[in-house]
Amino acid sequence: MTKTLEQLRGQIDQLNLEILELLNKRGEIAKEIGELKGTQGVKRFDPVRERESLNHILANHNGPFEASTVQHIFKEIFKASLELQEDDHRKALLVSRKKKSDDTVVDVNGTKVGDGNLQFVMGPCAVESYEQVKQVGLALKEQGITLMRGGAFKPRTSPYDFQGLGVEGLQILRKVGDELGLQIISEIVSPQDIETALEYVDVIQIGARNMQNFELLKAAGSVDKPILLKRGLAATIEEFINAAEYIMSRGNGNIILCERGIRTYERATRNTLDISAVPILKQETHLPVVVDVTHSTGRKDLLLPCAKAAIAIGADAVMAEVHPDPAVALSDSAQQMNIPEFHDFMAELKGAAVKLS
């Protein structure tokens, strides 16, 4: 007796439900395997095991589908199962929004980053002298800014470029900070310098070149001091988040993420500002996010529009560099604002922030 179209479709519908039930059962087992691999420190993706499974399936295949079609279908199932295992791994991350739904607010001696109020982090690229830092500090104070950045240790591309004043630079920053009531942010490049930095800085910055310096991340996670973590020059967002996890896994949850541009093929700017990283990081983590418009663009003419974009897309703070006389700066002279330019920048930016609020 010939079956009707409706009967055949009914059979297909029933088989679809049976396949769905089996897929879900397979998925649950795959998650268990992922958890077991996690406890054993085994990589979740095993290409040898995948090839063995495909060979076993194809050896038992005798249906109407081409072998290549069956292989494609099962490779997609394997891929989906691996994603289930990785999702479970991400759920366990301490920095994950799934782990903590409320926003983390980092309190830097009364200045709060991540509480819904826009903050600014400004200062010279490199500390050169007490007079230079004091001039910039006074300009910041005039604008009501309390977070001052400045480089004492300067990891540079060339070993012959200015490497910073080191501890002397930290001492200058601390002196100006105490005199003007500013909170100091400065980069530390070596784990052994962390303890020294505690005496001078209010926020330890880990720069782009050290984002995956895991010993430095662990050392930073072991102290009771806020950390500003910059995204690496070519780091994926997943790698960036895991770098923050290194810090938080050691007990320090006061982490500020900083998008500072990534290296692409584009040469019109120093780096390419990944503005989409801001909402992604805000969705995936509970940590506050800063946008560094100076290093992401390397161009003074682009600082203002990029800062406006950062504010519009939800950044918790904007970072930029200021120098009394950029033409004679010992590092990155072309990208730093002078003090009049800084005041104009802030006036425009504060107006834009009011319109966007």
C-alpha cells in the first residue's frame, strides 16, 4: 500500500524528534566529558579522537547519503559538542558576567570606575621630570580629573629608545599625586617590581606587551591594589578575558580592562581601535572598561571623535596623553596633546557626554 505525502511527512517529523532527543543526550555526555577533561587539565579538542570517530561512522555507513555528506553532518555535531564544553569552561570564569551579574565597581581611593559615571585617565606618556608632571597634574586638577597616568617603566620597541626613569619616575608621580590629590596609575613590567610599586601607585597598569606575561599577571593578582589591564597588540577578546582571569584567580578582583587598539593591516592609524570590544567586554564580563584613544589612533586629530565614540558605546572611562610641550617629549611626541589642546578636548568631551547622558 502506497503511503501518502502526509504519512511520509509524519514519519519525517517523528524521526526529527528522535534525532533531536539523541542529539541532546549526546550533548549531555559531551558536557560530562568536557568537565572531566577540565579537571584533568586535558585539552578539549582531540583531533585524533575525532578522526577515529569519523572513521568508525563511515565504516558503518550504508545509507543513501554520500559519505562526504555524512562526514560533514557529524563534523558539525562534533563542533557543536566542543562549543558546549567551551561554554561550560567560560561559565566557570570568575570575570564572567555569568559568574557575577552585577557590575564590578573599582574604587580608587574614592574615585569609582564602573559605577555609571564617566571617568577620565590623563597624563604624560612618560615621566621626564617633576616640573613636567606637576604642570600636567595642575591641568588635570583644573578639569576635576583625579586619575593621572604616567609611564615610569617604558617597554619600547627599540632597545635604544627612552626606557623611563624607573623608580625615580614612580617617586615623582607619587609626590605630585600627594600634592594635588591625584590617584596615580603607572605601568609595571616585571613581577619583582610589583611590591616596590605598591608604595607609589594607586593602580598598577599592565601594558599591552605584557598582557600575556603570566607571571606578572599572577603577581598582580596576589596584591591588594587595583589593576588596569591593557589588551595586547594582537590579542583576541577571549585571550584578553583570560588574561584578566589570571589576575582574578589569584584573589584580586579590582580589575579595569582597557581597549587600546589592535594591530591590523591598516596604516592610517597607529593601531585600529576595536570600538566593538567595549560592549562585548561589558556583556561577557562584569569588569569596567576604559578606552585609550591615544595609543589606539596615534593621531591627535582623531582623539576627540574616538573619545566620543567610546562614550557613546558605553565605556566607563577615556584615557589620553597630555604633555606640556609634546614636541620635545622623550616618547610618542606626535600623539600627545599639549595643555591648551587638552582643555579644548575636555570642554568638547564634557559637552558630548552631557548630550549622550
